[in-house]
Amino acid sequence: MNLLDKAKDIANIYKMNTNIDTVFVGGSVSRNWHDAYSDIEIFVLWKEAPTEEERKNPIVLLNGEIIDFFPYEDGEWSETYISQGVKFEISNFLTTTINKVIDEVMLSFDTSPVKQCLLAAIHNGISLSDDAVMEMLKDKVRRYPVELGIAMVSENLYMGAKWNNREALLHRRDWLMLYQTMAEVQKKLMHLLFGLNRQFIHHPSLKWQRQTLESMDIIPKDAADRFESIFLQAPETAVKELDEIIKHIYELIQQTLPQIDVSAISEKSLYLRPFNHEI
């Protein structure tokens, strides 16, 4: 039995509770990106706040082994358990909470990665309960707002002052700070590409980077290989490659969103800290 079939079986148990509006699978399973290390992410939307018994009852019926069981925090109840050798991560929300988050992102253009992750889960999610609630939610997130893309690009244009010190970090062999900086720059570049391609961020830590880049149309040539190579080649080469990727993405922004002037930010991002020849 594949992971999606397992998710459907689990959903049948959750659907017995009339306090539940809808159940759907998200994460790598919903995108067909899963592998042998994947768990199953299930989202359960409730009409009223679930009791601890309501959350634990499906686990009991599945003879599940609880790993984590968290109380209500930041609009969510969550639990993790193992059943039939598979790990399940359950995210519980009130349907009203989800609708509020959707409005914040779709109407107010909130760029929060955490909120976008919820919309991505709905956008790519596979309904496990065949109900009108899921269709209504999918309709709300079907069209990524142009204004959200502009906000994402505007917020992530500048690569940060640390990147201006890249040559100094190479010279000093400050590898920890250099690689932290390269990771921060890659994260900004990924956020730029999410905005350019009008895709919701699907994981706060940008998991599944290669698959994500391969799903995008507006990207530098050979983007997946080039991003991956940054951490697999000599630091000097990696820094030069990252500089080239930055330039290419700025060019894509100028072509795709001409209303955003990237010239000043490009110069600021690619600036190099001066080298003192007298020392």
C-alpha cells in the first residue's frame, strides 16, 4: 500500500467525527515528491475546538504510538504518531482560522512563510473526504495575487551586508560564517523565485529545493544543479557561482516585474568590502 492509500484509510477514521469539516493530505505525498524517508502530513479542519479525546481517539483506533502531542499554540493543535510503521504528522485547525489566514495572504498580501505554507498545503492538497469545504478553500487560493509576488520580491531583493564581506570571509577562511551567509542568500533567492513564479512557499525551511526549482518556469538556466553545487564545490568557486545566480535572478526580475527597479539594489548587493593593500 502506498502512502496516499494509507492516508485515505486514516482519513476514514477521522471522518467519523461530525465535528470535522474536512481532511486532506499535504506535504510531499500530495506533490508526489515523497520517498522512503517521508511521513504523511494530514490536515484536519474542525468546526469547533477539538477535545484531547477527539484528537487521541483515531490514534487509539489505529493502535498508534504517540511521539508528540502538543496543546493549542499559534492557531494549531498538532500531534505525531506512528501506525503500521509509518509516521503521521497531524495538523489540526479550526476552519475559521484557515479562512482568516487565507484572507491575510490573498487580500492583505501577508508574505509570512508560515501562513503561505498553509495556503500551499491547500493549493496542492488532496482531499480525503470529498466535501464542498475543501473545494471552497481551493477556489480561494487558486489564483496567486500579483501583489503578493511583488511584495515577496520587494522584501527579498537585498542580499544583506554579510554578502558584501564574502571576499574577506574567503581570505580569512571563516567557513562557518561564509556558509551561513551563503545559505541566507540562497534562502532570499528562493523567496524571490517563489514571488516571480507566483507560487506559495510550501516549507518554511525550503525543503525539496530541487523539486521546487524544477516546478518553476522563471528561473536561471540549470537552476537546480547550480543551487545544489554551491555547497558541493570549492568555496571560491561557490561564491562566484552564487554571484552569477544573483545577477541572473535580478535580470529575471527586471524582465518579469519592470515596475521594480533593481539597479540600485543590485549594485548594493554585489558590492565588495574594500581590500586594504597597505596591510
